[in-house]
Amino acid sequence: MTATASILTIGNELVSGDVPNTNASWLARRLAPLGVAVRLTAAIPDEIETIADFVRGEMPRVDFLFVTGGLGGTPDDLTREAIAAAFSVEQQEVPEVAADLRARFTRNPEYAARWAMLPRGSRALANPLGGAPGFAIENVYVLPGLPSEMEAMFASIEEEFRRGGPIESWRRVYRTYESVIATSLAETGERWPGVLVGSYPSFGAGGFTVEVVLKSSDVAALAAASAWLESAIEESGGR
């Protein structure tokens, strides 16, 4: 059975557009082969109550809520405090994590040890490429914002999220207008409700095109739906 997830990326720099928000798309692509469908992605600023409110509202709706960003030591790194507020718990030092950080960051050990102040009840997640650990509490997984650190941390725990069959996809690009194939797209969704149907029109040097994407964890349904849709589009003049 397909599991569901939401992805929350945190940072003023993401909301303002100063830094490209690549973490959400990377995680969504990585989760699909594990059988996890992403239902929502969001970016919000470094505000404790805003983060806490989002987490409280979203975590009951999905199997996994992924949060990235705000784990460093600068004043705007408030994610640990915000998650503690969301769960109405205190932050407390995890002794073994603090000891490791003090040993690794000898130039300023007490500054680094602050990263070990995690919400009570959390499980620390090792950071293979950086300092600040991530953590998991109930179904909320908190990862670093730096893409290289986030990707390495996720890779170390991704088998925890494997559920059922992977979400497979079928893609084709047609030289046609979306309006020409809209009826066929709608009928595909009606015939195979377990198949997600998407269409993405664009205009380039070759004229108008539409990329059609079908996704499902049911391989047989995906094969049947894509075969039917391909035939229907060809009959309507798409190529």
C-alpha cells in the first residue's frame, strides 16, 4: 500500500527566492521508488510558531513529514525549538551526541554542543557530511537544509520509509495542444482511478508540445492506462 508524505522546507532565504529550493523536489523523486507519494510541499520562514503550527496540522494527515533546514547555530536556525514547541516538549541535551560534537569541533566545542539540544523524545540522526545532527520524533523527520548534508542523511535512513511497490511512471511528449487531449486524459483517470494523470504544456522551437505523465504503484494498471491513452491520443491527432 502506498504511503504518503509531506515535505516542509524552512528558511527565509527559500521564501524570498534568494536560494533555490531544491530539497523538496529531490526528496519527492527519492521517495517515489520507496512507495511513498508526496502529497504536499511547502516553504515557510524561520518563525517558531509558523513552523510549529504547520507541523501540528500536517503530521496527522500523512505517514511521514519531512522537514529540512534551520539546524545550524546562527540566530535564524530555530527548527529544533520549533519542533519542540509543536510537540509541547522541552529541548534537552543528548549526552552521546554532545560528546561527539565536542570531540569533533575542538576549536569551539560548546558552540557545537548546542546542536545536541533536541526535543525530548527525539532520536538523533547522524550527519555524515556535517556537524548538526538531524532527528526524528514520531513521524516527523528533521534533516539539514544544506542539500549535500540532507541527501547524505536521507540516504542513511531511506530504508525506513520503504512501503509496498515503487511508484512507477510513464512519460510521453506529444506535438499537440492540451485542449485536444483533455477528454482522453480525463477518461484515463476515470477508467483507472489508481493512476495519477498529469499533463504539462510548453512552447518551444518545435511549436506546442504536451508532456503526458502517468504514475502508479500498480504496474498492471499503469501499463493498461498508458496503452489506452497512447492509442486515444494518436487517434486524436497527437504524435
